[in-house]
Amino acid sequence: MRWWCLMLLLASCSAHRSSGGGAMEDANARDLRARIHEARGEAAAGSRQWSVAAASFALARASRDSLAAQWGQGQAVDRASTLRWSKRFQGSVLALAFTPDGRVLASGHYDSVVRLWDVERGELLAELKGHTAEVHAVAFSPDGRWLASAGRPGELRVWDWRQGRLHQVIAGHSDVVLGLAFSPDGRRLASGGLDKAVRVWDLETGAEPLRFEHDDNVIAVAFSPDGGRLLSTSADRSARVWDLGARREVHRLMGHGEKVEAGAFSSDGQRIMTAAGDRAVRFWDARSGQLTDVFRNSGDVSVAAIDGGFQLLVQGGWDGRVQLVDGQEGHGGALLERMDAHHAAVMSVALSPDGRTFASGGMDGVLDVWRRPEVPAQVLLRGPGVWVEALAFSQDRELLAGGEDGWRRWRITEGGALRQEEGGAESAVSLAVSPDRERVGVGTLKGRALVLDARSGRVLLELPGGSGSVRAVAFSPDGTRVAVAGGADIQLWSVPDGRPVGLLQGHTDKVWALAFDSTGRRLASGGKDQTVRTWDVERRQPLLRLDMGEPVRAVVFTPSEPHLVTAGMRQPVRVWDVTEGRLLKTLGEKAVGVLALAVSPDGRFLASSGMEPEVKVWGLPSGEPLGTLTGQQGFVAALAFSPDGALLVSAASDRTLQVNRFDSIAHPAPAGAGIDDLLRRYGLAWDEARFRLTSAAGSD
């Protein structure tokens, strides 16, 4: 509704310009265009249509480059899957399967042909002809040697696909075959179809040693990893697990309200996934047959595929949409991405073994191959022994995390994963890193501050912090001093010799936050006594006292200007001119309960977090709210930007760390540049006449 109203305003502005309006109307029209694109981008991002969001924000920036549009484009680009290639055919694309190495894709078509594709280049490798009607199912053997295909009228064909040669024809089904699967040892082939039968074939002899029955059409079949059981799904709204050795049904998985379109075993054989037309995905204990979880979908499900680790679920719908869903336990089936990829029902999907490449085929005759971003937009690490209270980067890709049980070092890999390295057993409730990245300051629960060698973790200095736990440490910009607060007093120490150089007194209760400004001549502190104070470091004299009305949990200077940002439990985020003690702006009156603040190295962004399970990001110096980062539970107690500004890490009380990509936001593409390339990357086209984005998929 918002962008539709803006469209009417744009039309009015354009009409006025054509009747003699001048430069002012042109500027207004550009502003309205930008606002329409931004509104569309926000709507697309809200529905996880990341490719449409990326294109919409890029178009907005071509008319008016705003920080909000930069944020939106960066967020979307980091999450959007790219269209590797697309093909269009006469008739539906009914079946898809990747080879075990993910290099080749097989597609089964309404025109009775099986086609083989080079996944990387999109080149047609071969066409296998011999079926007399449509091909509804394809499957590769585990060693990749054989390709099985089936459809109407019911015969199975096994191909030596590299040679383009038919190896075997198996007859037995009396109607269309919809599902095929090889056993893990490649010696057996399971099939199911409209004759309600599940059949298991011995490929060496072509015999049918096993047959099972459903009450309605069989849609999909899958072997367990050990080959001892077979899963089948059916239009009778059930999935059934068959013990092949005992030749009997062991579980009947009931609960779906519509036909069960897809099913799979996890790679460890412990879990089963079923997806149905009732918009539900169900997970079952494979041993007991008990239901363990249910995901509810936002759209209809016509087909589905999941990786062996049950991490990523790819779904197709009758409305043409393709969706990626988080399959991990505890994530509740969160929608990761939606693509309106087809103009008719999605008839087939397949997920490559690499976990990033996936394909979809539709009734519209379009075959698309997509790839997820190489580096994920967010990586969630579970498992720290206690919740993390402090974060700091010692290098661009080296993160330090501190808690009551000690401090840990994490190496962030190229793919965005976190790898734990050596740490220390000393409690670390506050952390700071020297500007040269050579030293780490650690505040402990025992009233001490440690200065460590950043590379080895060796203790260089041990400094008394005061009467209580040291909740704040900070290095001066030149690295020659470290400030330590263990009580109401702030102690200044010389680095590297550990010589005391000053004592700052004035707070009447515990200090929780410290920050040097960019010159190193001014220090800010805040704490339990509900005040923020600034100090002349050279003269050891107080400069300002700001009464906040509530305890202060975080203070941070902006790098480029003498501005101080403060926040606390029952107060908003505030920005101050510290030369005059004047309040400049309040960021989000409702953003209370803040525990942590972080400013990006270039001073353009402020992140805040606290009692809500999210991180808020603001533009500086404007204070413009840009967006939120979600994915954790509980309160978010610590934040840190990487030195290059490419990553923002948050620590939450659910004992998780989340690494958020920030590089695309911090370093956006030039406004208006490369829009045509961006549209092609996502299979989109801009229709100026109708002022809308359309799908351009399906062209060679």
C-alpha cells in the first residue's frame, strides 16, 4: 500500500513536469522514485525475497543514494542466491537429480527426453532418448556410474549416461512411476508410482524381490543410509518405513493433512523428514517413528529436497515459488529465502551435495540452477560453556570472547565458520585490544587486569584493578596507556612497563564502561552511579559530568568527531557533544535496556544491543535507524566490529556467538553502477513501462 500511494504521487509529479514543471519537479520525481523502490525493497526483504530487494534498493540508489538504501542493498546481496543459468523448454521439467560429485545435473521432461547438464557452465552434455512419454523421475547411483529414469507408462530405464547408452530396461509397474532411489551399495533400485506399489529391484538380475503397498499413489522413495530400510511417501497422507530384511512395515508416519510430496533420511539415519501439501514439514525419529518437530510453511509445497545433514530444505510450490528453509533443529523452519522463480507450479527441485547449488524445474518449462552466497550472511556458533560477556577482535579474522569460565580465541575462516583456538582459564568479563593489535587487556572477576601478548596469550602484565571485578578496560589510541576500572575509581597504567600513571576519582559507585577518544587526551566513563564523566587524561582532571538518571552500561566515542554515545538499562541511546556537554540526538526513544555499543572503524555505523534478542544498527552522524540483525535468543550482551569493518559479531545469553557480514554495507557498490549486471545475476528485468521488476529466467 505504501509504494502504491507513492506511485500515484510519482505519476502526478511526472504529469506536472510534462506540463511545464522545472528542475524542482525533476528532483521531486527522483525522490519519489527512490522512495517507491525503497518501499518495494523493504517489502521484499520482509518476505525474504532477497534478489528483488537487492534490485529494488539498487534502483533506489540510482535516483537517490541514501544510507537506508545502501543498508538494504548490502543486506540483500549478502543473502540472495544468484541464478547460474536458466533454460526453457516446451513442456514441464518434471524431475531433477545431481550426480554425487555435484558436477552434472540430470533433468526429466514432458517431451520424454532425459537431459544431462554441466552444472558450472550450463552446457548440454547429452540427451537420452528412448522413453515414449513424459519422464517423472531420475536418480543417480551412489558411485555416479548409472542413471535411472522412469515415468509413463511405468518402465524403468538404467543408463550408462557417460556413454549415452541404455544399459537396462525394467518393466513391472502398471502406471506412471513418480519416485526412484538407488540403495547405498548401488545394487538395488526402489520405485513407486500411481499403481500404489513400492517395488525394490535387484539390478543385477532385474528381478523384483520386494513389493509393498500403499492405499493411494506412491510419490517418493528413499533408502536409509545403511540400506536396511526404505521410506515411501504417498497421496494417502502417510509416509511408511519398510524393513527390507524382515519384509514388513515398521512405522506408519501419520499426521499430514494432504498427500506427502517428499521424504528423506538424514545422513546418520537417525531422523526422517516428510513434506506435504498441507504446508507442513515434519521430522521423525527414525528408530521409534515418533514425531519430533513440525515446520509450518508460508506457501504451498509441491516438491521438496533436503541435504543429508538436515541443514537446508529446498521447497517448490504450486504457485511457482521456490523457498529455502532452515532445517536445523531449534530454528523452527525459519524462511531463509523466497524466489518467485516460475510462472506455474514447481514440479521438481534438487539440492547439490555442495549444499549451495540447487535446481528447480517448472510446469512453465523453465529449468533454473541457483547458487547460494559462498560466504553466509550470518554464522551462528553454539556451545560456549557460559554466556559470553565481552568480545574483541585481535586481528581482522581473529575474535576473542570472554566469560566467567575464561577467554577463548576464535579464528574466522574464509567460509565464515568459526574455529576455536587456544585461550585462557582466567575469567574475562571485559576485553580490550591495543591499536597495534599486539596486546590484549583482560578484566577478571578477581579484581585484576591482565595485559596479554595477543599472539601467544602470554601474560605480560598483571595489574590490580580495585576492590571488585574489573568490568571495564581500555587502551589509549597510541597504546601507551591502559585504563582499568574495578570499582568506583579508574586507574591509569603505563604500557608496557606496568607503571601507575594516574588515578581518576569522582564516581560514587562501580564503573561499568570506559572509552578513550581518538586523540587519547579524553577518557569517558559510566557506571552504576547513573553518571557519565569525561576526564582530561594528561592532567588527571574531570571535565564533564552528565547525569543520566539510570545506571550506564556502555559508552563509546565516534572516531571522527568529538561525540560520545551513551546507553543503559532504562534509557535510550544518546549522542553528546562532549566539548559542551550538549545532547545532540536521541536514537530510538524505545531502544532501552542497552548493554553494549560498538562503532564501526570508519565511524559510519553504530550498533547497539541489550535485553531484546536483536542488534540495532544506526547511521552516523545522522542517527538514522538502518535495520536490525536477528538470529539469537535472550539478551545480547556484547558486540564487536572487526578492524576492517567487514564483520559484526554479537554474543547472546543463549550461549551463542553470531558473525554477521557487514562488508557489503560498509563498502557498497557505487550508486547506479552495474544495475544491468545485478539484474542478470538474479534473473530479473526492469520493465520501465509498468514500473516493475519481472522475471527474465528461461532464456539461453
